[in-house]
Amino acid sequence: MTANQHERRVRLGAGAGYSGDRIEPAVELAEHGQLDFLVFECLAERTIAIAQEAKRKDPQLGYDPLLEARMRAVLPVAARNGVRIISNMGAANPHAAARKTAQIAQSLGLGGLKIAAVSGDDVLDVVLQGRFRFEESGDDVAAYRERIVSANAYLGAAPIVAALDAGADIVLTGRVADPSLFTAPLIHAFGWRMDDWTTLGQATVVGHLLECAGQITGGYFADPGYKDVPKLARLGFPIGEVTADGAVTITKVPHAGGRVNAATCKEQLIYEIHDPARYLQPDVVADFTQVEVAEEAVDRVRVTGGKGTARTDTLKVSVAYADGYIGEGQISYGGPGAVARARLALDIVRERLALTGVAASELRFDLIGVDSLYGETAADERGEPYEVRVRVAGRTATAEEALRIGNEVETLYTNGPAGGGGVTKSTREVLAVQSVLLPRDDVNPAFAFVEA
């Protein structure tokens, strides 16, 4: 490695921490962050199953619903500042996402951008044809065959690295392990070997710190009076400034809201980590136990010490399947005695569901609400609130049964206690997720460039 590479710093920005995240902080990073790469992490466990259903209805869909809005907002400034973009917004349809992005780039007058789609994570056919058991329940996957919606393997950094090496300005993927979205541009930039386990372990620390975007700059961390964070409404997303040994300094755009300190970094470091000594990733088994966190200056925290060992021979596959329905109904009661009337309403619905034989495997009867009707001073002489909202929810096998739960709450309008109003009711399908382990050799990641 040359002296120049040793001195080089790569700046990664986190443009999203989940599918519905704010868009302005990403634009702010592309404009003011002096970034090399902007990474949008937008896939939760169930998101890809929802995307698969959208793709089934329309083969041109199945990517993140905010893809177009994000790209229209960020592409002009990213192209102007030479910022390359990596994202799993491809969800269930990376090629369609890439084609759509190419069309958007053309419509914005941004010709010449090389846009790549990464495929290979969709392993539904392999899972349906094989003999697997779910890791969580031990159940035979074949018993769920008719209910399975999707099966997606967590790919690692390799296909993204290959696309970047081939000159991609934008790389759109489906299911990729969250940290790998960030380790890939570092491997590309610094030329790290894919079996340099120690460096890849530290790179996984970098990716894990950045993957949830605003969480490490004080969002979700904030707790008034205990952990105060300034200007949360203008929360800035994080930047990782990385050197060739993988050491990272977490920071943010100076004028953005939020805070980066040792505590925000430590909370994110242990977020969703089962075993810090063996954090299983497709690229490496990372070890966080020797990580050191040091505040360098205001909103600058240096994190080092991540290590790793050889990657496993299997990849985790997230299998989503239909698991019944949830029906819900809500109604509010206001004025003196609101709580007593709400409890009576719950008793009525509880008895009605039994009388009419609604087949629910689970039921909840809740009282919620504080000050939506009367403001902050709403309480009677006994200190009880002047308002309360009844919520009844149940889990059923069919949509028809789920609908009956909300209907029984609605009939409280004229058949329940006085003073009820503001009914809402809904039904939704439950998509459950379990995991299987698939031999790495059964997964074939690849990338391809697309045209508008």
C-alpha cells in the first residue's frame, strides 16, 4: 500500500436508516458533507416481503416507494459533487430500481451516470425446493410452503465492490447485510483483501455505526433531562471519516442538528447485537469486544479496535410468510367518568366477541390517550383523565374474522356507553419472518449495468 493510500481518508455518509426516513438530511450530506459515498439503508426484515407483493401486482415495481423522491432530490447535488450512491432501495426488484433511477437521471439532464443493479439475493426457489428447518422455531419449512411470500439471502460486500470497481456511480441492491453497504466502498477504495478478517471486522464496526443514520447523531438516543440533544427537528445524519486501517471518526455537518459523542456511538455500537464477540456477517465474523471509543473534539468521535475471524460457510436467509390477520377498532370517551365508561365499553366488546364466536388466537383490550380532546389540564376531581381511548385488537386466521373485531367496536356508537366517538377500524395481514441458513455456494450474487 502506498504512502498516499495510508494518508487517504474516505468519507461515507448515511442517507437513510429505514425505508421511510427523512430525505433532507441526505441532500444536506451530499451538498455539505464532502462525501465520497452516500449510502441509503432502507430494508427492514419485513420490507422486502411487502415489496415482493408489490412486484407481483406490477413487475415494474417492488423497489422502495421513496426511491423516486430520494433520487430526484439527491442526484443533482451528488452528481455535481462527485458523490457515488449505494443503496438497498432495490428491495425486491433491483433491476427495475436501477432502470427507474436511470430514467430519473436522464429527466434531470444527468447523462453518463453508470447505474448498476445487484442480484442474487432472491433464493425463494432454492428454499422451496430444499429441505430446511427454521432456525427460530425448528419447524420444517415445507410445512409453510403455501404461505411463504419471499426468501432473500443476506449478501455481502463482494458484488457491490465489483460494481464500484467497474466504475458504477450508483449501485442498487436487494437484500444485503446492512454493514456491507458501507464496507463495500471501503474495500473498493482501499483495496482490502476479502480475507483480511481483522480489517473487515473493523469495517463492520464502521458499517454498524452508520447503518441507522440519525440514531448515532442523537435521534432515538434523546431523552429530555437525561440525554439532551439540540435541534432534533433539524437532525443531521452521520459521516464516517475512514482511514486505510479502518479506523473511523464519526461526525456530522457542523450546522446540522443533533449530537455525536461517546454515548451516542456506544449506544449504536451495541444496538441489535446478540454476541459482541461473534457478530455474524456475510463478509466476516466480527468481534466488537476490543472496540475503543474516544471523543476527539465536539461532534467528532474516533472508533477503533474492531477485529474479526473467517466468515461462515452459510448465509442467513430471511423467509417471510403470511401469518394471519390483525383486526383493530378504537373509540374515544370524553368528559367526567370517561375511564369508567371506557372500561364498560371494553367489557361489552369482550362479551360480544365471545357471543358472536369471533375466532381470535390473541386479543388485547387497552385504554390509551391523555390530552387529545381537552388539553393538558384534563382531569376530574379524583385526578382521573377526562378522556380515554379504547383499543381492541385481535389476531385471526382470516381477513373476515379480523374485520368483525373492528365492527364490534364501531357498534359502541349506539349500543355502548355515553359519549363515545371518533371510531377507527382496520385490518391488516401479518407477515411473519423466520430464518434459514443456506450454503454460501447456493447463492450467486452478480451485478449488471442498466440503461434508461
